[in-house]
Amino acid sequence: TLQDRLQSAFKSLRGKGRLSEADIDAVAREIRVALLDADVAVPVVRDFIANVKERARGSEVSQALNPAQQVIKIVNDELVTILGGETRRIQYAKNPPTVIMLAGLQGAGKTTLAGKLGLWLKGQGKSPMLVAADLQRPNAVNQLQVVGGQAGVTVFAPEPGNGIGDPVKVATDGLAEARRTLHDVVIVDTAGRLGIDAELMQQAADIRAAVDPDEVLFVIDAMIGQDAVVTAEAFLEGVDFTGVVLTKLDGDARGGAALSVRSITGRPIMFASTGEKLTDFDAFHPDRMASRILDMGDMLTLIEQAEKALDTEQAAKDAERMLGGRFTMDDLLTQLEGIAKLGSMSKIMGMIPGMGQYKDQINNFDEREFDRIKAIIKSMTPAERDNPKLIDGSRRTRISKGSGTQVKDVNNVVDQFFAMRKMMQQMSKGGGMPGMPGIPG
Ligand code: GDP
Ligand code: MG
């Protein structure tokens, strides 16, 4: 399996003190073969390997990680990246109902997905409705009614018996019905063929044009292997889609389609199906999928801990330096970025007990202020950041232009900086900050 192959590739690095060019080439070659054998698309493999090599060469000798760990971390990071980085959530319409259309080959798992997604959306407090716009197969409407029944979700189906219906009309009628009955999400199931088919693609495109969906989800069987590329490209071209759903991940040991589809289409994988039961379904998490592919959960945890320990060490050193009066604009930037990482300011404030009474001020807090300060600091030269005393009038004008702000904004940041530095110097004279580890009193 891909897991085994990658692990044996990493094994060859064990015990090495540092990574030589030859080591990097050798491990890259092994990873390349492993990915190709797992049916990852050729251009995706090429880019992946190039990135891994570049990062392995450029990686500073990390104090926290040994060479094998460094490469594992790089491979893991790159896997997360090609799987899409962050989880992408459904974009709900400002004015409900949100329309989600499903497209994909026959047997990909669209109808099953309609039920799964319906159930999942119900769990998110939504009131979904399924629309049976697959009139191609005799049993398709009935199948949707069955999964809808299992999920406890309303199904809109065409009246039976008047010959071959018009799927576009069913889709628009279904949407109208959802509006009337105040369902806030509409999931439109569509027909698929066994292969790529122009007529069917046109039908999907017509349905898309008629219901103007907020999301078009391309449903793809993860076991499809190298065919993933052609199929995904055909649907991208023929219908276009906003996101991908991988199905039958339970049966796929190789991960090829999962690793290819995001890079090939530029569209995020949003959900994953992992079985025939309606509950075998969840939002797609690139990081979890990456660690599943690497199958090195314990090693990754170890790597994370090692890095965190180093971070803590670094933070303590930084704190010591700042309190020693050597506080720079870069430090200010790092602090701001640390705060930004925690989430939006209003969210942070909202989590602090007793802050509820300041709700209005919190809501009025201008998140863009953060961005402005960051832009200003980033427009300073390294010398200015290191020694802000250099920042005279003409430099302030230049910085304000560079950051798209006003001179008074730059003045504010510089003033704040000196105020903070002064505060720190006073703190250090006063014997340090009580209760903060790593800061000598
Ligand atoms: P559609 O033609 O795209 O609508 O595909 P269906 O929803 O009818 O699914 C085709 C077959 O795949 C059915 O037998 C499903 O039970 C099965 N199926 C769908 N999703 C999954 C999955 O995630 N895992 C497994 N093992 N089977 C699935
Ligand atoms: Mg179907």
C-alpha cells in the first residue's frame, strides 16, 4: 500500500545525521514510485516531488527534528496542501433556499450522497429537501425516495406515469416547492452515465442553468484510479462545479483519486463518503486524510510536540530579549500574528467570562485595524523594524504610501511601539512579570 511504501522510504533516512543531496534524491524517487503506484495523476506527482525536494534542500537544520522526521513533516505538509489545506464549508445562500446540485458518473454515489447530505444538514439545523431530477433510470426516483425516507428528509419527485419527464422542469418545480414550503436547502440529484456522455453533460448543464445552484458538487468514486483525471476534467468543462465529494473512500487503499482531484480541478474536496450507511459521511479534512495516508499518527504527534517544545524555548528567549529592552517592530508583528492566529478579536473577547457587558464595543472592534498595523510594519525596511528610531518624517510618508495608509496611522503604530517598549523596560526593572514561566525575575 501507499502507507507501507512511504514508511519504507522514510526508513532509509533513519540514523542519518543530516540530509545529503543523494539522500534527498533517493527518498524522493521512492516517494514518486509509491505515488504513481497508488494511481496519483502523473502531473500531480511531478509537482509534489518537486516541492518536497525543494523544501528538503532548503529546510534549515532544525534543532527539533532529525532528518527522517523533517522529511516526514515535509511530506505530510505537502499532502495536506495538495488535499486542499483547510476544510471548505458549504456556502449557504444569503436568501434561502441554498441550492446544491449533484453531478457525476452513474454509480459514483450521488443518490446515496443526497441522503447522507440531507441527514448531515439536518444535524446542522437545516431543513433540507431532496429533488429527484434523475429520470434516466426507471428506479432512480424510487431510490431517492428510499434514502430520503431513511434520512427523514422530504423528497420532491415528479408525478409517476406520464412518460419520460423533463429533469430540468422537475428541478425548477422542486426548487419552487422548497420555496413554498420553506425548506432552506435543496439538494438536486441528477442522472449519470457509465462513461462521459455529451447528452447527459448537456442535461446537467441545463439543470445547472435553470436552478442556478449555490454549490455544484462533483461526486467521484475514489476507486476510479487514473480515470479520475479525465472524468474530473470532463465534468469541469461540461458542467463546472464548486466542490468535490469523494465516495467509497472505505474501499480505496491507494488514495490516488483523493490526491489528484484537487490539483487537477482546482476545486476543493468538501465531503467524504466512507460506506453504504447514511452516517458513513463527513466533511473532508485534508489534515486527517494526510495522516491517514501517511499512517504515522504517532510520529506526527511526536514531531508536533518537538516543534512546540522548541517554540516554547524560543518564546522564552524572545521574552527575555524583549524585556531586556531589545523589542523590535518584528516582535510587534509576531505578537500581532499570534493574536490573529487565535481567531477574530471579537471571538476571543467573547470567550472571556464577564466580557458580555462590553458586547457593543466588541462588535464595533475594527478587525481591519489589525491588518492595517501589519501592513504598516511590513512596509518598513529591516533596518527600520530593528531600530524604529530611524523612522523620521520622510520615512513615515514612504511607509504610509507603501502600506496604503495615512501618515497618522504610521505615527500611531510608531507611538504604540515606543509605549510598549517602555512598558516592557519598566516591567523588567520592576522584577519581571510574576507567574510567567521562562522570564527571569
Ligand atoms: P449514483 O448512480 O451516482 O446515484 O450512485 P448511487 O448512490 O446509486 O450508488 C451506487 C452504489 O455505490 C450503491 O450500491 C451505493 O450503496 C454504493 N455507495 C455509495 N457511496 C458509497 C460509499 O461511500 N462506500 C461504499 N462502499 N459504497 C457506496
Ligand atoms: Mg443516482
